[in-house]
Amino acid sequence: MTKRALDGVARQTAAAEAAKRRAAVVLKCEALLGAGLPLAVVLIGFLGIALLTLPQSLGQITGGWGQLALLIGFAVSAAFSLRYFIITLRWPKAQAIRRRVEQASGLPHRPITQLEDHAVTAGPLSVALWQAHQARLAQQTALLRAGTPRPMLAAKDQFGIVGLALLVLAAGLIVGGQDGRQHIINAVSVNLDFGPQKPPAVVDVWVNPPAYTRLTPVLLSRQKATTDDLPAAEPANQEIAIGSAFFAKVSGAHTAPVLTIKNQAGQSEQVFESAGDDSYQLTSIVANSGSYEISLDGDRHSSWTLSVIADQKPTISFRRPPSVSERGGLRLDYLATDDYGVTGVQAQIFRLDAAGNRSSDSPIAIDAQLPNRNRDQIAGRRFADLTPHPWAGLAVEIELRAEDALGQQSRSEPQRLTLPERRFQHPVARAIIAQRQRLARSPAEQRDIAKVLIALAARPQDYEHDLVVFLGLKAASARLFIDRVGTHRATVLPLLWETALRVENGELATTEQRLHDLEQKLQEALARNADSAEIEKLLDQLQSAIDQYMRQLAKKMQALEQQAGAAENLENIDPQQLLRPENLQNMLESARQQLRQGDRDAAKRMLSQLQEMMQNLRIGKMPQMSPQQRAMRQLTQRLQNLSRRQQSLMDQTYRQNQQGQRQAPTNSQPNGQNRQGQPQNGQGKPTDPGGTPAPGQSLAEMQEQLRRELGELMRTLSDGTGNIPKGLGQAERAMKDAAGALQQGKPGDALGPQSDALARMRDGGQQMLEQLRQQMAKGQQGNAPGQEPQSGQGDPLRPSSRQGQYNQGDLRLPTERQSQRVRDIFNELQRRSGDQDRAPVELQYLDRLLKRF
């Protein structure tokens, strides 16, 4: 055998070795797949359901036991699969590898095995024959193949379990995503439930500020009490009002929690009280700043630092010195402030003795009526009628006091004045009041005072034989005679006052007192937020009392008109300031509507103004005209008289011009006739100077007379105001031109100047009224000390703000839109307060809001 043939054999032998190595790999893969298929199915299935979180869900449903059972099942399956793998795994032998190559290459008669054989004989012929056989075998094994692993899945997996496991794994990979690793960890983490467990404790903590602060509750925490919730940083700082209630409620706690308080007073502990099954609560009033810490089962749970905001004392002062109103009442203007609202304002009046010091008598206390809201700063005004008090006319000292919800009080600087007293007109009434003041100052002289009262009672003709007055005087004197220790003096003083009022006003005094009592009851009912039924009843009684008072007042006015000199007194009354019954009824109806709409503050202001205006109706306190007002009225009447006469003269001139006459006949004087021939008011009377022309007087003379009277009025006006309205001067010049035309016998030329004179007189009248009002306003600065300035011309139905008890400006009634808005808010608050699913704190807050309506 040649060398070339030997080389070919060697190459074929090497190729056969390579093919056998490849066949060995294929056979090993077939062995691994056949032995490890059950184990792979178990692992793939577990990964799939773990990524789908099926073990975790089963554990939550069964308390962890179902998850544990599933894991055990997979572990057992994996163990058996691993045992099967170990037992059945066999690596291929050389003969099997050669046979696999021969089968894969399609070689019959096992040429690779023969190629690896050796010759038994060593003879030349045998060797040559063997080498020839080897060369032929080398040619047959030129192309050896190892082949591919044989498919065995169909034979070993007849039910498609491998495909199902792969499908579950694919779904798990899609669902798990980036959280797949955590899902696998959670699948093998088992939390076993060995019995029913209680849910974690829930802690609710909030702070309720005092109701008078009108602050909303503050929720500090609502969290589950687990170890993960323990605060790691410093507790939060919360500012609260002093006196706030720290309320904590714990649900689901195993033992009673403990509240630890650390403040400037030291450290204290409070144990929660039981509020039901596994529920505890605690309420602690916060008086000092400090830390509040809650512990559960001996472990610190949460804490807060509460900073207390101190409640400042209220302040109060006089906005202006106490004064006497034009109606004889005491006027007090004050300014009270507090950080959370003033709850009470009181004026205390102390009588001063002869040395100017406060006497030992109990002071007079006057409580101010405060608004229902906006009490942080109150610029108030209080009127008090102290004329019935025995101290009327005496020197007193007034001090204001303010109080807040905590009872803190403050006082103002005292002010001194003389209490106003009523000026009686009737001599007997003045005598009774004099003895009353004497009894208040010198109680030791009561027996002498009793004798004087008996003497007054013995002269019934002086008080129109009024039996009520007689019995009042006799009863007062008898009490003073038998009183040895002064026990009856307190009843004699009001009796003497009522008797004096009876003498002064007759039966009107009783009705006036009833009206005053009803006004006080109504104000008190509004101050204490009485129910609507009680207030409606008092309003009806007040309306009835006003009607009765007005009827008796009308009778009194008729009696005054019949008295001598009454015309002069009534002449001095300003009719623009008189009140009419319908005006008072309208104010009462407005107050009633405001109460029904829930605006009690506006109703208080309206009723306070009504009370002040009712004083205008008292006999002896009618709104009198000042000298400036009387002068204005007289000058206005004179100017109106001149205007009427000028109009009448112009009518006569027109008729004469129509008739073509050059001179008015001596008997054609107007005699105060107007265009319709009706007599003019005020002409022909002695009070109207120059009102009736002299017999035989011509139109020119009549015009000249009117001009002179206008000049006299202008001089009077100049003396009073120092200024003559421009319109009156123009009217005087127009009258002069008209008189000249009439003297020349040209009545047609006089009509134009006469018409101009009328127009200028009207303009001058307006200018005159304005000047006199300005002069009157300047003269108001000269009022007596302590007296309130006189009110000028104005609408009595819109009293100035000083007539009420509140400095709120002119009263404005709400519009329909505002009233509807109030009703809508009220209905919404009622709807929410009826929802019992809301938090208790919110329901309490809604109840506080509803109380304002």
C-alpha cells in the first residue's frame, strides 16, 4: 500500500473521530432531554404561576396555608423529577456513538467499526489485503455525519404538558414585567395565619378650639398604628388657642393607650378611657404649650408640639365723652376690642358725694346690646333714659367695663358729668320731683318730706282732682311716716316718679311706661336669642301699645290746641320732624321681615332707632324749631306772600292790557285775588304787612309797594346772614322796571319784567333757604356743653346714625336677591347637617353655623 493511500486512511480515521465526537454531543442532548423533561416542566410551571402571583393570592385567601401547600407540591414534584433524572440519565458509549455515525451517514456493514479494527495475521499477503480493505473503507467513509437529535417529545409528552407550562411562563413574563423578580420572591415567602388577627389600630387626633373663638377644628393625624408609622423626626409644631380640647380616639388597640404631656408644669400621663370594644378615647384641655405623645402597647406611636396662643384681655374706651342727647337721654359712645370677640359691655355709674368721691351707694349698671357677630371690634353707642332714676340731676362718674368669653375684664378711664333730668312743666309735678330728689339725697328728712306730700295732696284743684294722683301722694306720705329703718324708701321713689308723670301727662304716662317696658323686653329677647314665637308675640304687643299711645297722644294734642297760647307753642313745632303712625308701623314691619330672614343685627338696629324716635312723641319733648329755623320759616312765608301778590298783580296787568286800558280803575284792586278769583292765604290779615292795597291805589303804586317790601325782606336777610341772594336783587330790579312801565301807561311792557321778577324770586328763595341752613349749621356749634347738637331739616324716616345703639350708618333693607341668597345658604346648611354620614366634627361645626340663623 502506497504512502498516499496510507495518508488517505489516516485522514479518514481523523474525520471519523470528529464525527463520533459530534454524535456523542447529539446523544448526550437526547439523554438530557429524555431524563430532564419532567424536572423542566415542574420548574417552568412554577415560574409561570409565580409571575402571575397565583401563590400569593392563594396565600391571602387561605391565610398562607394554601400557598405553603402549593410550594410543597412543587417541591415534591421537583424532587421526584430530579430522582428520575438521575436514574435515567446515561451517557452514550463508544459503540453507540459509532453506530449513530454509521446510521446518520447511511453506511451499511458498520464501516467505522471495521476501520478501527486491526489485522490478526502479519503476513505480507494479509497485510496487503488488510490495507486494500482499509483503503476501500476509507473511500466509503469519506462523508461522515453525526446527525441531529431525534424528536422524542411526542412520545414522552402525550398530553401536551410541556406546551401548557410554556404558555403559563409566557403569560407570567408579560404580567410580571419589571416586577418579576419580586413576584418570584413573594411566591416563596409564606406568612402563615395561626388564628384570627385584629386589624392594626387606627389613631384619630384633633384639636377643638373653644366655641367663642369661631375657629375650625384642626385634624392632627389619622393613621394606622404600625411600627412603620413611628415618627423619626421632631414632632410637628401646631399653634392653637388656649383652652382648646385635645381629643384622641384609638380603635383596635390591644391595651389602653397612654398620653404623655410635657410642658412647663412638668410631665404627666393620662390613660385613655374605654369607649367600647377595643376602642379608647381621651379629652384633655390644653392650658400650656408643650409636647403631647401617644404610646401604644408601651411603644411610642406619635407626638406633637402644641404652642398655646394666649387670650388677650379686652380693651374698652370712650370714643367721645358721655353727653346728653337732644331727647334728654344719656349717650355713651364706646370702642371695645378683643382678639376673639367681646361678650359683654357694661357701663357703671357711681354717684359722687360733696367731696367729689364715689359714694357707698350701689352703682347703676347699664348693659350694652352687642351684635351677634363681628365682635372683635365694636364701635357701639348706647342710649339710656335715666331721667326716672333718683340720681337724675346729680354729679356722677361713669366707667365702662368689657368682658370676654374667659371672664377677663378691663375698664376704661372714668368720665364725670351730671346725669340728665326731665324738665316738668306742671307746678305740682315739679314739686313732687323736688321732694323725690330730696329723699334720694337726704333720707333722714323723710318725715318732713311726708308732710310736704300731704300738703300737696290736700290741694286737688292744683292737679285737676285726679284721684290716682291723690292716692299716690297719700300712699307715699304714709309709707314715709311709718318707715323707721328706711325699708320703704326704695318703693317710695318710683311711686313719686309715676305720680309726677301722671300729673304731667295724665293717662298718657301709663301707656308711655307700658310702651317703654315692651321696648326693653324686646331688646332683651333679641340679646338672648329668644325663639321666633316669643319675639313675634312681643312685636304684636308693641304694635298694639304704639297704636294706643298714638290715640292718647292725639287727644293730648287736641287739648293743647284748646289752651291759651297753644297756637304759639304749636307754631314753634317743626312739622317736618313729626312722626306719623304709618311710619312707625312700617319700621315695625321691616324689623319683623328682617327677623324672619335671620338678620337679627339689622332688626336690633331698626328697633333701637324706633325706640329713639318714639321719644319724639313725648309731650314736652316735641321737636321744637330753633330761632334760626323760625326765622327761616317766617322769611319763607313772607317771600311766598310776595310771590302770590306779584302773581296776582301780573294777572291784573295782563287783563288791563287785553282790555286796552291805560290806567287801572280805582276800585279794581286785586283784594288778594288769584287768577281764579279765590282769596289768597294770608292776605287781608294783620300778620301780612302790605297784604291789602289801599283804596284808589294804581297798578304802578302796587308794584312799587311790592318792590319796597322785597327790599325790606332783603335787608332783614342781610342782617341775619350777611349776604343777599343774587336772585332777590335781580327780582327787585325787574319790579322796578315793571313799575316804570306801568307809570308810563304801558302794561304790555310791564308783563315781561313782572314774569322775570317771579322767576328770580323763586331762585332767590332757594338761595335764601340754603344760606339760612348754612347759618344754622354754624350756630349749632354754640350749644350748651354736654348737649347734643340740634338736628336740622331732614327726613324723619331716615334718622341719623346717632339715634341708634350701633354706629352702623344709615339702615339699608336687604334686596330680594340678598334675601334669596340667605335662604339658599340656610337650606344648604340644614341639608348638610342632616347627613349623619359626615364626620362628627363637621356636624358640630354646621350646628354652630345654624345657631346664627
